[in-house]
Amino acid sequence: MVAQAIGMTLGRSLFLAKAGAESLPLFFIIMPLILMVVSGGFTAIIDRFNRPRLFRIVLAVAAVLIIGIRLFINLDLIPIYFTLYIFIWLIYILQFRIEFWTLLSDYFTNLELKQYTAIIYLGTTAGYLFGSILVALISDIVTLENQLLLLPICYGISIGQIYYLESHQNPLPTEYQKPKTQTSNWSETWQTLSKLSRHYPIIIFLIANVFGTALVRGIGEFQYSTIYRQEFPDKQELATFLGYITAALTAIQFLIISVGTTPLIKKLGVPRTNLVYPVMLLGSFIGLLFSYNLTAAVGMQLTYRTLFYSIFLPLTNLNYNAVPTRFGGRLRVWGEGLFSPLGQSIAGIILMVFLGWINPYQVVWVGVILSGFLVVIGYFTGKSYVQSLLGMLRSGSVNLSRVEDGLYLSNKYRPEVRQLLQDKNPQNQVLGLELLPYLENPRDFSSDIENIWVNADDQVRRAVIRLFTTKNMGNNLEFKSLLSSPKPKVRSMALELYIATGSPLSASRLQTLLQDESSEVRALACVAISQIEIDGSIQELYHQVCPTQPDIPTRRALLRAAGESRNPKLIPLLTEVLKNAPPDIKRKGLLALVELCDYEPLKCGQIAAYELNHNSPSVRIAALQVFQKIDDQQWLITVSRYLEDEDIAVRQQAAKTLSCYGNQGLAVSRYYLLSSRPEVVKSAILAIGLVRTKTAENILYNFIQSDLKLINRTRIWQQHIDADNSLFEMLQVAIIDYQNSIIERVFYILSSLGQESTVNAAKVLLSSSDKRARSHAVETLVSLKQGRFLRPLMPLLEKMATGENLTASQGISNIKKYSVLLEVLETNNHWLKMGALMAFAGIPGAIAQSDPDPIISKIAQSLVLKPQQLSISENFMIDRLLLLKNVSLFQTLSLDEILLIDNALESAEYLPGEIIFSEGTLGERFYIIVQGKVRIVREVEGEEKELALLEAGQHFGEISLFEDFLRSANAIAAEHCVLLTLEKTRFVSLVTQRPQILWEICKFLSQRLRDVNLTAR
């Protein structure tokens, strides 16, 4: 913004001094037209390139062009000053209005942007203030033309800052999308706008507001520029004045943003605040009518710039909340890229027309009239804002937390809120409760809340408690009198609210409640008493009535109160709730404990540590979430052990929790990268990647580096093995399996580092039958910031993209083959070793029979004993694995996963003509043909019709693994058959432990379905 302040001040000064204020109308016409063309082209490429790199390119080009303009400015030609001023505006729009905020969205979530927007505006305002003061200070000693050379310097500094950002921060994951080849024309744009406006009327008023504001501001800029030019005919004096006045107005803007904007919007609400800027514009034009001088001109510039950036723009961002997010970006493009420039162009045309027969002072009346219309538009914008917002909230297309800033509901919306409260849909009841705090006076809704509670589910009751606690509504909604209600559920509600809000109860009231007819009320009274000191009589009654452990309804009531109140006094009661409770209660109790960790971290940690041993994964996950909130290093080792948990969801939560410990978590997680269990290694990778620092990335790169180096060797091995020799078949399969496993591991690392959406989208495209889509996926992956992980894999990824197969070299000597096999045996991958051993099988004495890996040792011994006599009938593992690897359903699985499936398989033999299963029976098994043939037949009109004849290596009955259904045909052994069968319950148990297997099978089935659809077309 320093560069922008310098550029704007110098550009305006030189333009007014040389071209004059009378040239502004022409500028207003030309500049928007150029802006629409440039921004349209820029929008088309901004999502296709690396944004920091694109930002640097724009800055570098801007620096070169500014230097070029400086070289030609001595010619003192009017077109050069037009070019300079237009260029300064273009850079402002591209850099700050489009690219700057787009770049921020790559590094900040919507919630973070909402939180830090005010700080960002303050920072940019401070930069603009500094740039304006700098121009004012040096204008007496440096000519305006030479000051232009400050801009390339500022651009160079910005380029350095972007480099620093790229090297020290990781962007948020973004979903990769293939660039669209179709663009919408003007007709489609208007049709879309018309359709959207029917559902969201605010769109019309937002567009009208943006258009009208640009039009009126254009006239206002002409007015104050005309007066400035008359008051300061010398360009140096004009630049000095503009520098100081801009600095002063920027300081006011800084002050308003710091202490005025947010309180103003909160006090007036978004609807009424929509009137502030139009009214100020109207007042500025009226001021010019009464006094057409320098003071009035400064007042106009104050409204034009200061109030525009400190009130209008923040308010416009809130107005966009009343439009669904999926349409918000498109609406912004229409507003900023089309209607705002169009408004400025119309302002230029109006000025050119009216200045032909009236003077600038009389043009002020045009500004007054147009400002009046803008006030009316602001009124309807505010009115439609609430209507659109309520419609979105009711449809569930937006959460209240995203749009609550500046939300204000006048009394006219009371019937609508009451209708929500009286609705039978719990979601609408919750929405009504959430909207109550935004009404002017919600006191008379107490009876509605009482009626809701009686038949409410747990979700609605939590919303009621949240209303009385976090929203500070206890003073506006009466609940204390509800203790005397004749309805037990209402009395129970009142007691929950007492507990949640920490309100005291008198001894007499407590004594009455302890004798209540409702067991739930008595139990809740016991909870309330346990938080205060009691006298002897009540204490005796307390021990008589109160159970040692609350019943389930009371536990649920206490969890609601504790979860929403965040009252640390309830921690001891939560301990009692968790004792001998069912898993669901324990999980909710631990989640309630999460909200209390800030008050008693040690006590909460001790409770969670005890529950970590629970046999329910959901309870262990909730306990780990407690430690995630505590973030105390004394629990680091305790949490890390659950990276080895049997349940995948628990391991993932342990990884998330460990990542919150920063560098200390990294040190512990590194140890688990050495685990022999692949699932534990994945959890450790996730724990490290989620830290999202350069140190974490380096740890993962060092971990995978040896595998990346070995990948290059595997490609060389593939070229030096005999593809036609059956002894090398296992080695070929093992090499491909190893390559795929490393690619998957690298993808998982990238996902853990924040690129999950991009990686997942690229993986889908890599499995596509479209060669261009696969190539585009590879290009996208390599362009990621963590490209060093992928560069060693490029030959393999390119092969996947092109569909080409690596061919072996011709005439390879036996010595070369043996040297390759010896090198393979030196690796740590047991599948590669196994493949090398199989290739060595024909060489007596060539195989070492001892190996640290028991599987390798067993295979070596078997090969030495009978290298030529291995067959499937002897149930030999290698042959089974190769068979399963060729089964289409398992082709995408790794050898480790296929080994697990092999262990779950059973052998079965059938004689010729024997029925394997009959039509109409319940399917419970999946079959793979090892030997023989199987006929699939169906009886049609009393005759047997053969549907298929399946041979060795084919499979049937896979649908029975995924759903219960009756067989649609008969399966009959055509000859002596040996089958491998997988029973459904064993398959379910297997994929429960290794869900990746199910994921890969589903991907295969999905691809097969897509291929069938393409064939059908």
C-alpha cells in the first residue's frame, strides 16, 4: 500500500497539473473500459497459475512499465499522463482489490480472514499513510517525475516479501479443478443474474448499490479535483498538498477502522448501517452547494475515500453474506468487474454532457439528486439483507456463526422467530433459539421456550442452555419462576439452567426440590446442592435422597449443563458422570470436559488419561481431544502411544493431538516412523505433516529420501531383468508394487502437509481413461510447493500419464542379471527380496537360507529344497499371491494387502457338474477360480441358458461381499475345479482393520462402471 499511495498521489497530481480536471470525465470513460478487459483476462488466468508467482510477475512487469513511462514523460504529452494515471489504477485493482485478497484466501481460512480483516485493513491503511507522508515530505526537493522511480523500489520489496511468504508458509489445501473451456456470454450472465435475484432479492440492490456508489463517487471526485486544481495551479504545490491531505484522511480512516467501524455496525446492525455512506455522500454534496471552496472539497474527499474504505467496503463484505457462498464470488466479479466500472463510465458521460452547458458548481445538483436515489437503494439493501439472510438460515445453506456480525432483527421479525420456535422441526427450533439474542426485546419468548423444552430432544435442550449462558440472555429471559411450574420437565429445565448459569438457590428451595415427585428433578437438585455449602438438615436429606451415581437421564442433563456453561465447578460432577457410564455418556462427558480444560488442565488430563484405556474407540478419541486442548508436554508420551492403536480413527486423532504439541510432538512422532507396522508409520506421517512447518516437511523428506533414491534403481532393474522368464515374474510384480507403494506414500505425505484436496483430485484424474486429464494431473502435482518429493517420481508419473510401459533392454548378460538380483537382495523390502529369490531359484547354492525376515528365510529354504516342484496344490504362497494379483478386483491392491486377503481365503474343490451355488439362495461368498472352469447358468422359460463360462484367474459372486442379496443365477463346475473363497464376515472384519482395501476395491468398481457407461454411449 506504500507503493499505491505514492502512485496514486503522483499520478493524480501529474494528471491534474498537465491534463486538468476537465479531462477527468474522459478518464472516467476510458479507464473502466480498459479495466473490464484487463480484469476479465486476469480473472481467467488467476486460478490456473501459482498465485505468489503470478503476483511477482505482475509486480515485475509493473516496475518495468513505470521505468518506461518515466523515460517518456519528459515529452510532456497528455496521452502519457492518461496512460500513467490509468496504469496506476489498474495496478491498484489487480494487486489490492483482486490478487491481494485472493492470495490471503490461500493462506487464511474464512474464519481467520473474518478474525483478522480489521487488522489487515489497519496494516494497509498504515502503509497508505506512510506513502502519502513520504510524497508530501520530498516533493520540495525531488520532482514528481523522479519520484515515480520509488515505485519500482517498492515493487522489488514486495517481490522479496512474497518470496519470504512462499519459503516460510504453506498455503491451505485447495481443490484442483480442470480449467473450463467454456465461457459465459453476456446473455447467460443476465439470465443467471435474473434467476438468482428471484431467490435472493438483495442481489439486485447490491448490484444497484455498487453501480450507484461508483457513479456518485465519480462525480464527487471530479468536484474536489476541480477545486484542488483551482487552488493549487503549481504541480509541486499540488503534490505536496495532496500528500498531506491524503495522509490526514488516511489517519482518520485508520482511526475509524480501529475504533469506529465494528462498534457502529454492532450498534446499528447491517440493515441500518447501509444508510450511513449514502447519507454522508448526500451531505457532502449539500456542503458543496452551500460553500464551493477548499474546505467543502476536503469534506467530499473525506467521504469519497476515507468513509468509503472504513465503512462502505467492510459493510459491502457483510452484505455479501446474505448470498450463498457458491454465488458470492460470481456476484463480486459482476459488481467489481462490471457494474462498478460501468457506473464510473456513466459518471464520465454525465459529466461530459452536462459540462457542455452548465458549470462545475451546477453539476453539484446532479450529485445531490443521485445521492438521494442512493439513500433509497441503501434502505432497500438493508431491508432485503435480513430477508435473504433468514431464508438462507432456514434452508441451512449458511451457518449463523458466519453471518452474525452486524445482524439486527427489528420487532417486525418477531412473528417469524416465533414461528421457528413453534415449528415441529428441531432444526428450525434451534435456529429460532439462536436468533433470539438478535431481537430488540426477547423477554416475552419465555413461554415459547418453556413449551419447546417439554418435548425437545437433546439438541434443542442444548440450544436452550446455550441461549441462557453463552448469549448472556439470563437477564432478558426469565427462568427462575419456572421452578414452581406444575410440569416436572419444566422444573427440570429450570434446574439445568441454574446449574449451567451458576445461579444460587435458597436452602428452602433446595429442600423442596429434594422432595420433588420427579426423580430427575431430585437428582438435579442433588447436583445443585453439591456445588454449595449446606447445613445439617439439608445435608441429612441430601444423603437420604441423592444416589451415589446419577441415573442416565440425570447424567445427560448434567452433560448439557456442563457442556454449555463452561463452569469449572462442574468438573468433579463430570467425574461422577463418567463412572461406570455407557460409552455414549463417556464420550459426551469427555467432550464437555474439553470446554473446561482452560480452568483445570491437570485434573482434566487425569480424567482423560484414565478413559484412554476404554475399549470403545469413540471414548478413546474423545479422551485424546481433551489432551489436544490441554497441550501439556507431560502427556506427550501418553498420547503418542495411541499412534499404535488398533483403530484407525483413534490413530488419526492421536496424530492430530500430537501435531498440536509443535516441535516437541515432532521429536516423539519421528520415533514411530521406524515402526514395522505400515499403519503406525502412516499415523506418524500425519502427526508430523499436520504441524505444517518447514522442519516437519524436512523430517518427512529425510524419511522418504532413501525410498526416492531406490525408486531410480528400480527403473534400472526393470530394464535388466528377463521379462519372458517366468522366474522373474514375482520380481517384476514386486518392483511395480514397490513403486506404487512409494507413490502412494508420497501422496499421503503431501496430503498431510496440506495438499489433500489437490492430491485426491489428481489421483482421480490419474485413473482416468483421458490421456490429457492424466497429463494435467501430473503437471498440477509437480507445481506444488513440495515438488522435491515428486521430482524423483516424475518418470513413473509421466509413464502413468502417457500409458507407456517400460521395456527391458535386449541381450542382457547373465552376469548383469545376477548383479541386479544381488543388489535387490540388499534392500529392506521383503517383496523385492522374495522376487529376487524366485529368480535365483534355478541356481543351486545361489540362495542364502538365512535372513532376518522369517518369510524370506522360509521361502529361501523351500526354494533350495525343491526349486522346480512348487505348485498351487501345495498351497505355496508365491503362486497364490501372483494369482490374486491378476484378479481384476485386487489389481490396485498392494502385495501387503493381497497377503491379508490370502490369509482370509479358503480352498474348495468341486467335481464336474457339482453345483457351487443355486439361483435364489442368499449370497455369502466370493469365488476365485484357481483351476478348472465354471458355468454361470440361469433357467429361462424352463430351459437352462448359459450366461458365462469362466476360466482360471476369473472370479464371480463379488456382489455378495457388499450387500445381502439372493443369487441371480446358478454356478456349476464345468470340470474339476479348485476355488478360493472369501466369506463375507471375514471380508468385513478385514476391511474394518484395513479400510484402504475397501477403498481400492471401490475405486476399481467405480472405474469399471464408468467404462461401462462410456461403452453404452
